[in-house]
Amino acid sequence: MRASSLILTTLLIAACSGGADTKSTPKNAADQIVESTGPGERFESARGQFAMEFPGYWKGQYRVVERTNSTVGARMTMDFVFMPAGLSGEQEATLFVVHVFPSKAWAQLKARVGPPVAIMVGSKGDDVYGLSFAGKNPYPAGTPVAAKFDSLMLSVVNGPPTVRLSTK
């Protein structure tokens, strides 16, 4: 479990760092409290048999593209796509992907040499749920859209409050 946490943290840092010149907007405690208050956001996948809970500030900031996808042995994927509406007319970009793997395919992936395709975040029956993150922040460093992308990405791992995936 400790190795998975280290790998997940490394992936997240790589995903959120747009390179050495990336500047992050520091948030004080008041900003974090404001962002985490209010009703939360919930996404449910009937096909994937899971649900995700997000902080309230995710509302209207993302959409999900759910599809059958056999890439790397997955049964299906859900792309969580950032919608930067009103933020400089930027294009949408994938924040992270939830992969639903049959357990046999997951076991084969774990045995592969090289960086992990996804990090396991849950399982139910024969399904294993894995997360993979965007390679980097696609927006110009120091811009409001880049800061929002980073904020959403960071909340997936360490909040406030933490995003959760639960199986149904």
C-alpha cells in the first residue's frame, strides 16, 4: 500500500507540474474552507458500478466520457474532462481516467515491467478500478485556467476534502 501511495503521489506531482517554470497559486486556509463548503458533487456510473464523491467546487467544472475501451486490458474507461468554461477560451483537457479492469487483466498489468498504467483505487467482484492521471497540466503556467486545473487534480488525492471512489 505504501508503494502505491508513493507511485500515486509521484504521478500526481508529474501531472500537476507543467514543467520547471510552473507557478502555483498558494491558497490560504480561508480559500480552502470556502472551496470545500457547500453540497458535494457526486458522479455515478451504472455501467462501471462505482460512484465518486467530489468537493462542491467541482460542480460545472467537468464532464465524464464513459466508453467501452479495451486498451491495456480494461473493460471500460471514464475520462473525467476539465471544462474551462469562461477561462480564456481554452480547450477541454482530461484530468484523470478511471479504468475498470477484469481482475485477470489487472494481474497481468501488475506483472509488467515499467511505470504503472494506473493505480488501484478499489475492487468489487471481478472488477478492479484504477486511476491514471494526465501527464501534465496542459495550460500556460501562472494562468487562472492552469490554477483551476491543478486545484481539481490535487483534490483527487489530498483534498480538501478528498475525492472518493466507492463501488456499488
